[in-house]
Amino acid sequence: MDLMKLFARTAPPLARLPNGCFTLDRTGRVLVGTVSSSFPAGTMRQIGRHVLDTFREAQAAQLPLAELVVHYGSLKIVARELRGGAIVFLSPKSLISPAK
């Protein structure tokens, strides 16, 4: 019986994908958001840091970048530049594609 317990592992619970938005100031601090509080704040800060870094690098390279769209697995991230800060929209991708 103990041998069976060794192989019987429970899967970790699935987390819901975030749906909402949040704004960042130029230092990367989250000002306000509508993302669920169950979504980890550290992950939200990490997404925000990458978004701001991308906008800064584009500005340093003199590339006009006002909006960034990332399709990451089953999550869609849309970010818009706001005078040094950004607004980031998070939404799960739909499993059902629209009919044509």
C-alpha cells in the first residue's frame, strides 16, 4: 500500500487566468487596477516591468511604439504607453473562435 501512495500525487489546483487592467507609473509602481486580488501582485509587477522596459528600449532606439500586444499561451497582454507609464490589459484567450 505504501508503494501506491508514492505514485499517487495530487495535481496542484489550477489558477484562473486574470481578466482586467492595471496602470503603472514611470517607476513601475502599480497605481490602480481591476485585476482580481487572487492574481499574484509579484507577477503583475513583473509584467509591468517588462512592458516599461520594452517601451524604454523602443524610445532609445527611436522606434515609435505606442502599443504592445503579446499572445502568451492562453493569455493576451495589451499594453499602451502613457507618458512614461503604461496601462496593461490582461485577458484570457477564448477557446471558442468566432464563426466566419
